[in-house]
Amino acid sequence: MTTSEKINRVNQSSGISRPVRVGLAALVLPLLISACATEAQFLAQTAPSAVNTALARGRFELNCPDATGTVLSKKMTYINGVGVGMGGGGYEWGEFTVGVRGCGKSAVFETMCRDQDNCNAFAGNGRVLEGGQ
């Protein structure tokens, strides 16, 4: 049996045709590449979701549907001290401090984002300031 016959036999025994394998590779490759985004890219992509999450909570707590939000600070946080892809089963999160102001009031929220679709806002200072102080 020649080498090309052996290769054809292996390809046929996998049960997946060449076009399907190429298609699967085309779907998986972008996912692998996107998993390698830098911290700065991740924070930039996630910031709008962080602000929207903090705004939803802030508008409710301030009773002000016209409140606006501003990112005051942002950084990556590694749970268990290890980031995803670095071994050890850790998790990385984008951590944003978001200021929300409107109707003469202000509040600060710590917003943690696992990705663009998974953010949670927590009260940063535990109080609403009257007069935007």
C-alpha cells in the first residue's frame, strides 16, 4: 500500500469529509484567535457593557432615567491569581469603576465583566450623594 493510499484510508475512516473539516477549522480558528485578545483590547470591548450595567442600576437607585455614566478606572482582575489560559483554572474579569450622575445626584459602582454579555454592578461607596457631591 502506497503512502497516498494510507492517507486516503485515514481520511475516509474519520467519517468527516474534507469540506466539512475545512468549514470546522474556519469556525474554530477565529474563536481561538479572539481568545488571545490583549487586556487593553478586552477592556475596550467590555467598557460599554460595564457602563450600561452600572447605568441600569444607577438610574434605578438615583430614580433618574436621564443619568449618565463615565468610566473612572478600569483594570483586569484575576480570580485565584491566575488568568484564563494560564493554567490553574482561574478566571479573569474586567473591573470598572463607573460614576453615574443625574437629577442632582451621583453614585459610584464597581462593575465586574466576564465578557460583553456578563457584567454585574455593585455599589462602590454604598450611598447616593445628593447634589452630585
